[in-house]
Amino acid sequence: MSRPKNQNYKGHGLSKGKEREQRASIRFKTTLVNTLTDVLRNRPGWVEVKDEGEWDFYWCDVSWLRENFDHTYMDDHVRISHFRNHYELTRKNYMVKNLKRFRRQLEREAGKLEAAKCDFFPKTFEMPCEYHLFVEEFRKHPGITWIMKPDTRNSDDQKEELPVENYVAQRYVENPYLIGGRKFDLRVYVLVMSYLPLRAWLYRDGFARFSNTRFTLSSIDDQYVHLTNVAVQKTSPDYHPKKGCKWMLQRFRQYLASKHGPQAVEALFSDMDNIFIKSLQSVQKVIISDKHCFELYGYDILIDQDLKPWLLEVNASPSLTASSQEDYELKTCLVEDTLHVVDMEARLTGKEKRIGGFDLMWNDGPVSREEGAPDLPGTGNFMTNTHLGCINDRKNQLQHLFCSLQAQKKASS
């Protein structure tokens, strides 16, 4: 491939011209300082580069992407941590626009029943362009509480420097599922390696984040409220991190099973699988699917009293800063397994259905949970290859996986 004729041209991964599988070391770069840095610096064969040094792997922030992606030539093996227009899914106004469009498309092509599978986000309007539609809805349903939220926030760690002009008005979920009288949302991790074709992995671990204040709808001052999150709660005088504001998803799943039975829990988690797939499919045709890009998304999901999951937002850079030892272990393992799937070392065959804590849930179509079963759902007992909140014996799985790969390599040499 020829280099672009651009005075601002920067090339990466070009030195020595080695093939990917022949690389003795991986040169990485990142500007973030959290569990990510710890994992990258401790990964065997990985070497950190600073400033303008050439790199093979860059866990970049979205501001670097916006300013440099179009002026950077990358060799085939090079990888960066965002898709060029990731905001199509991670800015709430864009996400809702794409989901509404996708729902209309499904209704035309597959009927109302299939389109109804996209009814997992609260009714939302972009302001000011949909102001009149919002007013009509507001008058149609008096007494309904609405959230008013600026659409500038893209992630937990990073913010686009955009003027605060647009808002989204979103219907408030007034019947949230409560545990101990407290409201919570779920953080779930999805790794996308490609959009064309769509290839997505779901991480088994995640957590429920609890508010430290008891939930009462009467505590909301007006019909227009601002959505608070964990970051805001930390500034509140009643926030006590040592008392525990997070549950691992395994504990959360066990709690629900004891209350509602395993079948109800399976149905809930199956509905969440549908959220992940449908939301990714809604942007599949608009995301620039570059072979150098991958993305680790943080999904925020609210559960209501009917055990229905609602998608609140998707984060392009989910926080990798740990708030406790348990949180550190989760995020360290999450980053390690992300690097295993990205596979800069070229150790994998490409046919794996599980890598550490990640399960392949979509590979240009649904993936079967049963080993060797066809990945096309039929009338039988097809089960999607997802295990959210299940036991994550990742160390044993990784050891078995890489021992098996080494044995295959020796046998073929």
C-alpha cells in the first residue's frame, strides 16, 4: 500500500517490515493511567513507547482519534482501541436515532414482532430538533417524569470538547427494580472486533452499581430531572465506598435466581443479549469498520420491576480505574482478555468461541453455545453462546487454550 501524500503523514508499524507472526515484541502506547497501564506494562514481550515513537498497538483516547486517525498510515498488524465514528453508538442522541431507524427498517423487512425486539430504550427525543414531538408526547401523557440530559458525554474517562447545545429528553423509568430499597444499574462489557462482518464478544463479568440513597419517586423535585450516576454520587455526603456500592454480576444473578427462579433469570439475560446484538446491528452500516480498529464498550442497563432490561447508554471508554481490590481484579482480567482476543501475538486460530472471560456471541450470525453445533438457530434447543454472570474460570480456560494451541503448532511443524 502506498503512503498517502500528506504533509502531516505519520506511519506506524513500518519498521523492519516484519510479518505479524514474526514479531519478537509489541510496541504499545497509551495516555491512560489505570489498570490498563498495569496490564500493558506487565504483558510479556510488550514494550512501551513514548511521545512520537512508532507503535504497533495504541489504546488511544477519542480526542487523538478525532485529530489524527485520518492522517495516520498503519501497517496491517497495527491496532487501535476505537472505531473512527464510534459516537454513532456512544452518543445518546446518535444511538437513539440509529435505533429508531433500525426499528423502522425491521418493521418494513421483517414485521412488527421483529421490530418490537428493539423496544428496549425509554422513549427519547433530541432537543431542540424534536422539541415539538416531545411537547406532543408530554401533553399526551401528563404526569410522566422526563430526564433532561446534555448529549456531550461520550465515556466515563474521556469527554469530547463539544459545546453544550443539544439535550435529550428521555422518559424516566419509574418502576426500577430495587434491592434493599436502592436503585442500581448494570455495567456490562462488549468487545467488537469487526462490524463488517459483525464479530462481537460478551464478557462474563460485570457489576451492579448501587445508589447509596433509598429510592423514592417523590424525592424527584420536578418533572424535569438530571440523570445522576456513580461519579456524581461520589460527591454526595452519604456515599460510602467502603460499605460497597457494587455487586459482581455473578452475585446479582444468584440473588435474582433465589427470588424469581432460574427460568426468569435466563429470560432476563436473554433479553439483555438481544439489546447487545440489536444495538450493534443498528450501527453496523454506519460505523466505519476499519481492520485496524476494535472497541471495548461499556453498556449501562437498568432493570425494572417486571424484570425488563432498559438500555440507558453505551460508553466508548468504560472506566478502567478501580474503586476496590475486587474491582481492580475484574478490570485487570478484562483488559488482559481483551488483549488476548485482539491477539497482537497472532497465537489464535480464529475459530475460538471462548477466550478467557469473553464468549463469542455473534460472528456474522448467532453463535451456538454447544461445541460443534451449527451456528444457525433452528427449531431445536439452540442456545446463544453467552454466559453473563456465570462462573468465570478464565485462568483454567486460558491455560487449556494456549496449551492446546502450542500442541497444534508443534504437530503441524
